[in-house]
Amino acid sequence: MMYNPLETLSRELFVLTYGALVAQLCKDYEKDEDVNSCLDKMGYGIGIRLIDDFLAHSDVKRCRSYSETADVIAQ
């Protein structure tokens, strides 16, 4: 496998950004449960946007069940 400096840079930038976000949340909230709740809400919102974008830009037929939807997203 070849070394890709851009991939490494992107990974490091993500780790630093996420670390800074979590550190700020830890300063803003006193309880770990509140930090986790905030991260959960943010993750849910990001996931919804990703799925919306995927469905808007792909040529996927209408799903008829939850399991069919999960299969389409997983593929």
C-alpha cells in the first residue's frame, strides 16, 4: 500500500478538529452525560444530512421497508 500524504493530513486534521470540539464541550458542560448527549445530537444531525444528500444525488428506487432502506444505504 502506498503512502498518501493527503490522506494522512486529512486524518490528522479530523482528529485535531474533533479533539478540539470535544475539549470545548467538556469546558462548556459539567457532566460527561451532557457532553455525550450533545455529541449524540450532532452525530444524528450529520447522519441525517449525509443520508439526505446521498438520496438526493443517487438514482435509488423507493424503498418499501426499513431493512431494504438499510441495505441500500449500506451498499
